[in-house]
Amino acid sequence: MQVEVKIDKSVAKPRVIIVTSEITEEINALVQTLSESGPRMIAGFRDDTVTVLDEKDILRIYAANSRVYAVLPSGEYILRLRLYELEERLKSSRFVRISNSEIINLKKVGSFDLSFAGTICVTLTDGSKTYVSRRYVTKIKEVLGI
């Protein structure tokens, strides 16, 4: 994708024009990113407190027992959003879904172990391990460029 920026002192408000031969997934993601207004926060609940979670600190998000949890170095928080809502809300350049019940932060991955037949073992920076389900192996390999 080519990116071009033109500086024009007579322009009062920035304007973005996308020139393309067809609408692709990449173009749709770009339009969505450009049209989002302001930061979207994620609230985490623990005990009787609500904490605004910084997405760069999130290690992984998973669903269990009809609840969604975010794991951070500071502990686990209950989220009131569904996984698909979080997947839409979080930056796709940083987060990727690895199973029907889990999303991981790619910036918090220590290593990927491809030696398991048909699946991938993911070691996060905190030492915890999780697994990519067979359904998402192709997607992870695409993200990793392998």
C-alpha cells in the first residue's frame, strides 16, 4: 500500500482520500481505523473496583465459565464485553484470536512452538502457555509470515 501525505497551508481540516481498484479487507480495516472517534476503553472488574485497562498491558483474553477474563501482569479482571466485541475493539496489528475462547497480545508472546502436530504452543512473556486451536493455525502462520 502506498501512503502519500500532502502539506497544504490553505486546508483547514484534514481530509483522507483512498484510491483503490476494489474494496478489500485491508481497505475496510483502514476506513474503520480512520473513522473511529477517540480511544475506546476496556473496563476490568475485580472485587468491588473497576479499572481502566491499558490494552498494551493485556497478555491474553479468554472466556471460561460464561465469563470473559483479561490477564495482565497485575492479575485477572472480569470483562463485560464478549470476545467478538473485544476482537473488533482491539488493534488487529497487536491482538489475534487463537481459538474460539481466546485472544492473545502478539507483543506479549515469548515464543511459538511449532513442534506439536497440528497445533502451536504459545509461551507468553509471563511464562504461561496456551495453544492455538487447529482451526486458527493457518491464521497464526499467516500473521507470522510462515
